Amino acid sequence: MLRKIFEPIKIGSLDIKNRLVVPPMVVNYVNEDGRANERFISYLEEKAKGGWGLIIPENYAISPEARGFDCLPGLWNDEQIDSHRLLTDRLHKHGSKVFVQLNHAGRQTSRQITGVQSVAPSAIPDPVVGEMPRMLDEEEIKEIIEMFGDAALRAKKAGFDGIEVHGCHGYLINQFMSPFSNKRNDKYGGSIENRARFAVEIINDIKRKTGEDYPIIYRMTVNEFVPGGLNTNDSKVIAMILEEAGVDAIHCTNGIYASKEYIIPPAAVEHGWSSDITAEIKSVVSIPVITVGRINNPMTAESILLSGKADLIAMGRASLADPHMPNKAKDGDFEEIIKCIGCLQGCSGRNSKQLPVKCLVNPMTGNESIYDLGKSVLRKKVLIAGGGIAGMEAAIVAAKRGHYVHLFEKSNLLGGQWLIASVPPYKEELSSLINWQKHQLTQLGVKVYLNKTLTRDIVDFEKPDGVIIATGSEAKKLNFMSIRGDLVISANRILSGEVETGQNILVIGGGSIGVETAVYLAAHDKKVTIIEAGDDLMRDGESVVNHYLFKELIKFDIQVLKNAHVKTISENKVVTYDIDGNMKRMKNIDTIISAIGSMSVNNLSKELKNIEADVIIVGDALKVRKGLEAVDEGFKAGLLI
């Protein structure tokens, strides 16, 4: 079925075995001195084992002052070469080609990271970072150009197959290219040709030092999506200039820090959303063009290639979710592929905090050198209470290690709270994790008991070596003594389809579940109001995910009352609330939805005190948090037994 993605292609004179690319993603794994370590190398080697044609690890700083993150790899001195040669040697053993992306962050960094004032084409602060940069003079520009060339030569000595020039996402080269950040009136400012001069001179210096045949990819932000920023028509001209300068491929992306929702788009954005933009660049150049943007399925990649919109497909988060996706797709094992769900919890959510990247759906990501899923010396019996994502993950890992695993789920469905979480708009892909986990349970021979609660009697009878408690959580209840209990319904019951709502709805609670439930109902033509006790909504959500949810609030005209506290709810569904010290009334409310959070469900641990087996509590049963923690703890529990 898949043909085009596995066709070889050339970048310059270099043969790439297929069209699948791991684009650069900062993961915060390397040493602070910029050297590669075993964690970083093993993480990337797993992708090479998985069959990716081209791997571009992440942006490498050309100097300590060029870093945009605390733990970035670097090639600013010769002492760093050997560690990165270990990396390229390991990846080459598996047939992947490896390019290095060279970068200077410019104004998109801070003194806290670099220890010095940032630099830029113009003395204009980045809207997100906020620190005033120093304007580069022409002599300093030439020094930075030399640094790019010197780093490229070190990359060649370290065994990299080529260079990717980081000209996107609002970093220094992009800053020179864009009228949004470049207000110069010398030869590096003004016209497109002048603004592109910095990039062209970097390319020339790299070629002078590494040779004309050493391949160069230029990664460009086609659209910045900010007022006065780069757009597709500008970038088509820039692409023509870059091809004339001698680059061998163009890697198209979109967005800068001030429009970060376009850099790593969440599940609210359609698959392959930027491929039509990439097609515009492809139409004006003859060199290969790479596209990127929410492509998490090999079928989507195939369709983009067959449509002629791009020549190669970059699938970053797809490679975090499943480094072996290419080989699985080639073998037709589509059910085995772990799909990225666009949640952003482990990747950009942690990256923005300078933390090592994780992946919600694949806890092995970043831990390839730490954990071993090999068979245990002793084969044990493991009982698991709860068939949510934490319990299923624990069962999968324990079974892979050779243990006898029995999973007990009190309801008739596996998935737990994750089933409810996948109901609101743009959350549908969450269910792909459940589908993958269920498939794994079947493949691994885990015994699953539905409609059955694990009890002390069962544990005493089975005499297991270990018990994992993953009984999850339940919705907190609102208690108003003056009304009947059935006048207030939990958001979980709405999303699970247990009850219907009226037309005029009040949602109490402006966290993730409250806002998502409100949007879900508004999309079904309900009139919805949200009351939130705090001064902001979605404080528990990822900022980019929130961005798209907030747009939905406006689209569906959902009224939001912040700093408001419900005081009474009467029998005829008139709500009295306090906002800014003033008591107000809301009439004709048909349905009141409670979305004030969840609380752990864990009675079993008390029952199992003093048993001989190891008892481990994971996920919401331990403490109510996000899916990232639930899956990670289930994974580790499966290893600990």
C-alpha cells in the first residue's frame, strides 16, 4: 500500500534511503558543555534502528552565547567533535543519514541561559522573551558567519553527512530575513535581497570550508503569522535566492516564538496542515523540499508525496511516539505503530520549561539507555486493579518482561477516564492510545477481566508476587443542601453519554474538563456559560492547546464569568453567584454541570495492608494529575515488579 515514502532520494550527491525525516527537536538530554552523552546517542540510535532515512538531531549552537536552551549540543570547539562522532558512527550502522542543524538563537534567548545580552539585527525585543537585544554591527555579523562555517567544518569532521542551516522559528538567521525583526538600513536590511544576505553569506562560508559537494539543507519559516512578518510570497522569492546560493534542499516550516502555535501544533490543527504552503515553495525551486506539520501517520505522509506537495516528510513527534514507525509501516504492522496524539504534555510542554523531553504515549523516549524491557530472571504473577491507561501500561510492560499478568477492570470497557477525555472536540486521537494498548494486551497474552473488581479475597486466592493499583479517580461533587442531588450533573457523566442536557447550560469550573465540556456542548448548539472561581481558565492546560480552545470559546459565544463563586442553586434552577463582591442571579438554567476536578479512588490499598506481595500505586489512584504521569508511572511499575 505504501510505496512513495520508501523510495530513495538524493540531497545533493547524497543518497537517502527513504523519504522519512526526523526533524530537529530540542530534547535537553546532552551535557551542559555541548557534548553528546549516552542518553542522547541512544535516543537517536533508536530512530536509526527504526528505519528513518534522514535524522537531524536538534539545533547545535555555534557558540555558547548562541544557545537558546541550557542543554544544547554544540560544535563551537574542537573538543566537542569526538562525542558527536560517536553519535554519527552509531546511527550510520543502521543505514540512516545524519545532518547537523547549526543555529544562533539571536534575540530568542535570555541572559539567564547565555550569561550575556542577546544580539539581533535590530535592537527590538522579542515579544515572548522580552529582553532588549544588542544590534549587531557589520564586523560582528562577519564573525558570526565565520562561526557557522567553522562549526560546519567540525560537523564534517564529526561524521555528519551534511548541514542544515537553521533559518526558521524566529532565531537569528530568520530575524535577519524578516521585516518583523529586521529594521536595518544597511546592506543587511530593507529589500528581500539584503535581508537574505546574511543567510547567503553563511551558506558561502560553509561551502568554502567544507567543500562544494557537502550537502546543505536550509530550514525556513515560510509564514511567521505575525503582523508585518514573512509570508508565502516573500518566502518563494527567498527560496529562489537560496537555491541560487547553492543549497541542496529546503525544509519548510512555519511560525516563530510570537506565533508558537504554528511551530508545534496540537491536536486541534489538521494533519499535514502546512503541506499546501510547502507546495508553494516547491513550485519555484528544482531542489528537494521537505514538509512538516502534524503528520503522525505514514498514510498521510504517502498522500502528501503522491500529491506532489513535497519530496520528503518530516515527522518529529511521530518519531518521539514511535521511533520504529518506518519499519512497522514498511512491514504493514500498522496496529503496532504508537501514534502521536498531539497533547504536547511531554514534548513542548516540558521543553519550554528547560526540562528533558518525554512522550506521553511512549515512556521509553529518552530512556533508551536507562531502561531494559528484556525478560525478567524470575517469572512472577502480577495482578493489576484498573484498566485505564496507567493500568494497561503496567500490564504491557510486565507482560513484555515475561510475567503472568491479570488485569481487572470494574466496568465493561478498558480505558478509564481516558475514554471520557477523548470525547471533546480535537481530543479524538487520544483514543488511539487505548486502541494500541488493547492490541498489545491481546498480543502479549494478558488475561483481562471486565466487569470485575480486584478484591482482597481474589488477591488471597491468587497469591501474586505483585499488585499494581491503578484504580484512577472520580469526579468531585458539588454539595448544595438546598437542592435535589440530581440537579447537578458531573462533566464525566455528560461526556460519557449517560445523561442528556437541556439547552441552557451552566458549567461550574474553568479547568480543562470544564472548558472542554463547554466547547463540546456549544458545538452541539447549546447555550453555555462557564463560572470559574479563579482569575483565569485552563491553568492546568498546555499554553498552545489553550490557544485553540480559547478560540472556540469566542467562536461559540460561550460566556465566561471569572472570579465568580456559586452561592445557591434553587429548585427551579436559578443560580445565585458572587462576582467581584456583587451578588447576581442567573435564571432559566436547564442543566448545571460540575467540573471542579477529580479525586483519587484507592480503597484497595487499605485492604491489602500486610500482604506479602509488592504493592505499587500508580496514576490518579496515587494523585490526580495528567496522562503523562499516569502512563509513566504504569510503565515504571511494570518494570519494578
